[in-house]
Amino acid sequence: MTTAEIINHELPILKPSDTVGNALNWMEENRIGQLVVANEGKYSGIVSEEVLMNYDEDKQLSEVMLQFSEIFLYDYQHIYECLGLISKYYSGGIPLQIVGVVDEEQNFVGTITAADLYSKFAELLGSQEPGAVLVVSIKNRDYSLAEISRLVESDNAKILSSYYSGNTFLSNDSASLTLKINRESVTSIIATLERFGYIVEASYAHEPIESIEQERYNMLMKYLSV
């Protein structure tokens, strides 16, 4: 998914001739603390509510200090790059809440908000879908998402999303693999993974996750009751 696909077309685009008062009113109306300024179709920078409060309301934005004038994204870039950019400038004097997007000819095409970006990532990661989350400890040299997916799918389940965290240059180092599974009952999946040598460090689900010993006990009781 590219940045062009998550542009917010509802936010107003400011011009240098707009006044500080108008900019503040639009920020309040849209419940956002920053807006993009574009001049004759070209991205100029961002104005922040915190900065505008120091100017008279009738002053034009052409007389106001713009921020992040060199910080923007191209419309063909992946949203992972957008997330990296916003995360990089999130901390600091004035956090980056929005990003300007331009095309290859440097023409301004729209704005992406941090809120819209986080919402889209939550959707892509399947966080809104019902299911369980497993955290698997694994050596870098043993990491194979294809193998782990096969084991999960052998239990009639699917991996909705995954996140791998580890040093890929040091094969002996331990890494962490977080899996979102499309099922809340994952006791048997944990058993399968551990049977093949994987260590499930943590599991999170709405349904209680039984221990392997408890599952075997329940199976024994079911067998004896037949």
C-alpha cells in the first residue's frame, strides 16, 4: 500500500495568503494541531497551532515560520516509510502529526495524518480481527515463517499478521516472533509449535489458554468417560 492510498482529502490546504486566524479556526474545526501550507501547487511546509498562537490573528502565513519544509513523502512510497518518518519526528519540540505528499514532479498531492496512518496499520495487522496473539522465542538461524505457517495451518488456523524482532546478523542470538492467529482457542497450536521445538513465551486471547498438561488431562478424562 502506497502513501497515495491513505491521503486525507478532507483536510484543508492552507495558502501563504491565509491568515493565522483562519488557520487556527480550520484546525479547531478539524480537531488537528497542524496543517500543510502549499504555494501554487508546491509543498511549502507545515504550520502548528503551538507556533501560530504566538502571532496576531490577522497576520498572513507568508510571514509565519513554517516547519518541516524539507520533510515530505512521495506518493509512490510504501506506508512503512511513512510510519518510519512520523516515528522519527514524533519526539521533539513539536511532534509531526501530519505529512505532506508530493508526486515525482514535486507537485503537492495531499496530506497524511498520523491518526489515519495508525488506523490503517491496525487494519493491516489484523488487530481488529478476533483471534489470539502468540509470542514465540526463536533463534535467528532457526527462523522460517514458512515452516511456522505450515504448523499453524496444520491445525486449521491462519496467521493474520506477524512481526519479527531480532538481529539477523547474529545467528545464535534469540529473536522474538509475534503472531496474530485467526482463532481464540490456540492451545493445540501452542502444543504443535512446542512439539517442533519452538518456545511460546506468551499468549493472549479472550478465551483461556490451557496448559499442555491440562489439555492432556482433559483428553484422558474424556477417554475414560467413554
